[in-house]
Amino acid sequence: MVVFEKCRNATPEFSYRGTTIEWVQSFRYLGLELHSTRGMVVAIDKLTVAEKKALFALCRRCNDLSIADPEVMCQLFNSLVRLVLSYAYEVWTGCIGVKELQQAEQVHRMFMIEILGVNKTTSTFAMLGEFERYPLEYFWWQQTLKYYDKRQESTPDRLLYYAY
């Protein structure tokens, strides 16, 4: 069992039907690492690493196939890279801080720098404007709100109705 807390405290023993439940620092659930003191940060760190790998694979494949059209590359980014980091966004969107969001957005920024061939000091907003894109955070909040609306409209015969 994972107990979410700011710092590791002496935790009382917990038992269920006479069996003592072990307390652990972290637990992997549906591929996400849930940590007792770091919360969802560990999961975001791992998703960001996976996102970087997906970005490098995309850039390498586009280079191999001589794909240089920015519009096509942006569509490929959305389909192949953004979705890697967006895994289980419903769970972690409201649980992470600005630092983790910036870390995730950095990969998006690397992608735009690669396509435009500009200096690393180029304004993120200028690059986003050039591609008519929004920061990834906007996408996650949009998806989270759609999920929330779907949950609100759910009926008692659906499992989603009983979530939260």
C-alpha cells in the first residue's frame, strides 16, 4: 500500500482480514509510477523520458524518409509523440507543478527548434505562433475537461459514474 504524504512518517500498521498490508514507497499502476512522497512527479519524469525517445525516433524516421514538410511533421508529432506524454492525463493533469509542465513542454520546444532550425534562445511563443500551435498544457486541460464533462453526463449503469 502506498500512503501519499509530504515526508515519510512512521506509519501505523494496517491489516485487512487478519493480513498485514505492506507499506511501500512506490507502486506502478497501469504503467504509472505512484510515489508516496513525490506523488505523480516520478510518473511525469518517466513519461518525459519516453516522450524524448519518441521524438528522436520521429526525427530520425522523418530524416530517413526525407519528410521535411512542417505540417506533416506536426501531425506526426501529435500522433506519435504528444500521445506518449499524454498517457493517463486524466490522472496526473491536476497533480503536477509548473516545473514538471515546463519539463514536458521542453520536448515540444526541442521539436519546433529542430524543424525551424533556429537558435535555442528563440522565444517559445514565437515558435508556437509560427506553427499555429498551443502549449501541450492546453491540450491536456482541454482533454481533462472533456473527460470531466463525460463523467458528469455518465449514468448509474456506467462505472465512470462512480469514479471520484
